[in-house]
Amino acid sequence: MATRFRKSRRQRGSRYCGWGQIGQHRQAGSRGGIGGAGKHKHFFMRTVIEEPDHFGHDPFNSFNRNLVQQWLNVRDLDGVFAKHGKAEASGKVVLDLTSLGYDKLLGGGSINGAYAIKVAKVSENAKAKIEAAGGEVLTDEQHDNK
């Protein structure tokens, strides 16, 4: 459409530009509310048709999921032991990752020493590598049973 035929050109000089003397299209009554108003009331059919997934929640985002905040790979155990580890009187090398703030031990990399590791969760790959090196893994479930 050519610019000269537009309504805004025809309305020039008319003071109210077609919006009336009182309201001047400032309120939302003619729109049925401001923003997303009425999605469960007078705009429900529009909401169901145009946004079928508007209501409800994502099934893959569970409310009680267990987030792992801090983790550590097997390759980093030697460096952590150098700073925070201790050897018991029996010669057992103990590394308590739970007290250091780690939630889970992952299996990336390789391990040099045999450690007894206390951690809340451990991956199968990490557990296999530690046991192959002669160490052991103590998880929270094992702490509760003993």
C-alpha cells in the first residue's frame, strides 16, 4: 500500500486520529486486558489453539531432581590428595571428598595411587579405575550401613 493512502496520512490534522475524544486508546478495555490477561478466562480458546503447551510443566524438568553441584575427575585425585589428603596409621591413604565440597567423582583420566575415597556419588567408570589401582570407594549409602 502506498504511503499516501494510509490511515495515518488521512488522519493528519484531525486532532484525535480516530481514537475518540476521551480515551485516546490508552486503556486496555478494548483489548480484553493487559499482557497475558484472560488466558484462563475469556481468551481460553485462543490460548488452547495458539499455545497448546502454555499450561502445565515440562516433564523432563522434575521438581525434585538431584543436582550435582561440584564434581571431580579421577585425573585430579593426585593433586587434591597433595593438598588435602592424609595417610592413616595403618598406611591407608584416605581422601574425603564430601568434606571438601565435592558431590560426585567422575571417571575422566587415569589414577596413579591407591586411595580410599569417601564421596556421596561415584560413576561406574571411576569406581572401576580406583578399584583396579588397588583403592576403594566409600559412598554415603555404605557410611549409613556401617
